[in-house]
Amino acid sequence: MSHLRAWFPSIPSTSYCRFALIAASLVLGNVSAIGAETTDSRSLRVEASSPVLDWNAVALAANHIFVGGPRWTGFSGPAVAVLTKRNSLRPFPNSEWNAWKPGLDAKQRFVSVNALHIDPEGKLWVVDTGTPQFGGPPVEDGPKLVRLDPATGTILRIYRMGPDVAPAGSYIDDIRFNGPHAYLTDAGKGAILVLDVTTGIFRRVLDSVPATLARPHRPIIIDGEVVRNANGSPLLVNADPLEVSPDGKYLYFGPLEGPWSKVPTSLLDDPAISPTTLAASVTPWADLPPIGGSAMDEHGNLYFIALKDETVYRRDPAGTIVSLVSDRRLHWADAPFLARDGRLWLPVAQLDRLARFNHGVTRVQRPFLLFSVNTQ
């Protein structure tokens, strides 16, 4: 079990033997759920582990834990799955939706999932980028939003994003809700999508304005090194994280590398507002570092994971930032989910360790871990 010590260096020696036995059992199975609380209420709790799904999304609803991950990471797990009581990954809503391959119809199959989210009515939304290769074009009928009943898996509605909404080079990243509207970020080309949930009509706004574009002088630095593409250029991720203020008056957003801006939702929601007027209404909000993902609570506290130091932070509405937990195992923890009990769920994706960012050599350490931490 000596190799497990290398994987989990921050585990106290007093609990290492017990953890090593658990970790060993994880490697043998598809996934394992764990519920052991540590003595420190702020300590990380390992909730699950999988060797086959590089998850970068998690959501809790209807007494289920949902996880998802993009196809381009190269791992064999389903695009969307439920963590079952039998310690396995069950494709959700079924195997057929998770069985897309090149050449198959993408209308009712997940091509490459990048985000999961729960709407105010408790329904699960799946963001399918429709892009099977990192940086590649979407496949026909691939980009879509799928709204499901989390209890039954029933497909409630599919919102398709055509080339006018998700053009070549786009990468539809994440979603948040505000009354009758949903907002999404395009991390590929840099834009905000506004969806009228009732009519299903999308509008593409703030397309390529400075606030949605990554800035080369703010690189993603992890383990002291700049994360680079295969051609050696720094990885730049345009509009990525987003949150809606608790009163619904503002959308906060920014490129992955920061900084964040804000825009009044009253203008964002109005199709009569001109692009020039809307762009002029964007103002600075928070100068945050490169992050793996964010979540905002009902009080306006923003929780985010800084990629550089593998730390979960909380920013209060006044702008004060405090650290909650720091751990080397939170290596590119992505898209956290804030549960009703105050626990923040953290899927660890290790995206910078994929072979495409390391001259063709993978540095990924399996199994992939899913943590939670108490924010109270």
C-alpha cells in the first residue's frame, strides 16, 4: 500500500491504515461511497471514488448523487451517472443516453457533458457541449440542454443549441437560473447565452466583449507551472464561472483566469437592449484568481477553489475572502455543488494532468475522488 501514501500525502498517520484499506477497495470496484466524518468539521470528507469517470460535475437531488464528466478526458465512464447504494456508477437516465459514438445520432445521446445543475424546482439540468474533442467543433445536434426528473430519469425537455447559438469553436460551459431565464457561459468563443426557459429561445450576448475573454497575462499556474496546450501556448479559457446574485439583479461572470464582472439581469433579459448598451453596462465585480469552479449561497457568499494553491475559499458580499480548507488532493477540483445541509461537494478532475497538457504523457492519479466539506 505504499503507493497509496504517495496519492494521499495529507492523510494523518493515525488514520492512514483505515483509509488505505478503504482506498484499496475503491480501486477494485467501479466506485465506492464513503461517509466517514473526520474530527475537524472543516476537514474534507471523501464521498466517493472512481477509476473510470473523470468527473468535473456533481449535483444532489431526489436523494441521489449525480456525477458527470466530458468525453475528451479519455476515460470510459458514463457521461452522466448516479452513485448507487451498491457502490457503482449507474448511467443516467439510461445506457442509451450514454452510448454516443462518432457516427451515431446525437439528438438523444450525451456527446460530452460539462455541467450538471439543479433548478429552483429541483429538476436536473445537463449541459452537453456537443464537442467530443477538446477545442474541436460540435457535432450535428450535439450541443443541448437536457432537463430531467432526478427521481425517475424522465426527460422533461431538450433545448437544442444550433450553430447560431453554439457555433464552431464554442464550448458551452455552465448554467445558472433566474426566474424564467437561464444563463450559460461559452468558454470557447467567449459569450453569455440567455435562455427563455418557457419558449426555448436562446440569445447570444456579450459575444467576444473583453469581460468574457481570457487575458494572456493571467495564466493558469498549477504546481508552479503554466498550464499549456499541446502546441506550447498557455491554456486560455474564456467565459466560464458564473453566479446570480441572491436578489436576482446581477449576473456575475468571468473567464476561468479572472477577473469577474457583473451585468444587470434586467438588461441581460431584455432582447430590445442593443449590444452596445449591454456591453457598456458591464462593470468589474471581483478580481479572483484562476478557479476550478464556484457556488453561491442565499446570502451571497461565493465559494470557489483556487487552482494555484488547491484551496477552497469563501468570499462574503463585502469582498472579504477567507480560506476554508486546503489540501493537495484538491488538484483542479471543479464545479462545486452546495447542498442544503451546508456541505460543499467537490469533484476532483485533475484536468491539467491529462496527457493533452503534458506532451502526451498522462499524470493523472487514479482513482478520481469526490469530496465534501462543511461550510458552516
